[in-house]
Amino acid sequence: MAYSLAQRWATPQVAHGKSNLLQAPQLWLQRLFWRSELAMLDPEQMRDCGLDPTVVHEEANKPFWRD
């Protein structure tokens, strides 16, 4: 079943209609880590995981602040 890689990095929990700014730096660090890990995969590894290399490339090159 295909899914969006961005679904793994949901925005910080919303409290009373506003993002929890204390969680944002942790989220950004997670995105940096996972996107750098994605960037290290070769196309064969991506296919083994059921991931489209084009989608992985797009996700890996997003800035950390983008969902």
C-alpha cells in the first residue's frame, strides 16, 4: 500500500488551535535525520522498501521546516 513519506512527519500537536512551538525543533531534527537517511539509499534499496526513487529524492531534498 502506497503512502506519503510526509505522513510520517506530521506537524506538531495542535493545542487550542496553535502549533506547540516547543515541539517544532524536535520535529525539525527528526526531519533532518530521516531525510538524510533517505538521501543515502540507492534506487535498488528504495524499490526493495516499496518506495518510488523520484518521491524519495523530492522528500530528501525538502528543507527541514517543510512538511
